[in-house]
Amino acid sequence: MAYLVHQYKLRSRHDRLRERGMLTNQEAAARLNIHEHTVTRWAKHRLITSHAYNGHYFLYEIPDSDLPQKQCSRWNRLVDRAAARVQNAGQAKLSAEDERGVV
């Protein structure tokens, strides 16, 4: 793969993702005011979106609105928060379709 990138003067996936505004683990942690390990856990549970740019490293897409909030996982487990987020997104999609008259 590196040969093709070099031979045809292509931009790397990392560079293309960075141009789209994706953040490194450290940058995402600083923006969300959380620890870097929390960024990884949130991405695993799909509270934020991660994009692989090679076999081991990721860049993170942080939404402009509806940012996940730091909470005590003892009382509000991450798995439950992720499930609620998916359910709320599904309900929002259904209500938007109802407004348009889609059946």
C-alpha cells in the first residue's frame, strides 16, 4: 500500500481524514475534557465515531452538537448510555419521517 501511495503521489488516509477535521486521541480528549482512555472507551461504545487509518491507530470524529458528557459510570453505566443514545437517535428519525409524511 505504501508503494502505491508513493508511486502515484497519493495522500495517505491519515492526511485525508485530518483534512475532514478528524482529531487525534489527545486532541479529542482535550476538546471533550476527558482522559485519552475515555476517548477510546467512548469510541468502542459508539458515543463518538472513530476512523482507522492503519491497523492500530484511529482518528476521532467529534459531533458539533449533542456531545457526550462525562458522568459517573458507577451510577450510569457506559453500556446503558450508549443504548439510550441509539434509542433516542431511532426515535428522532421516526419523528422526522412522521413530519414529512413518510409511512
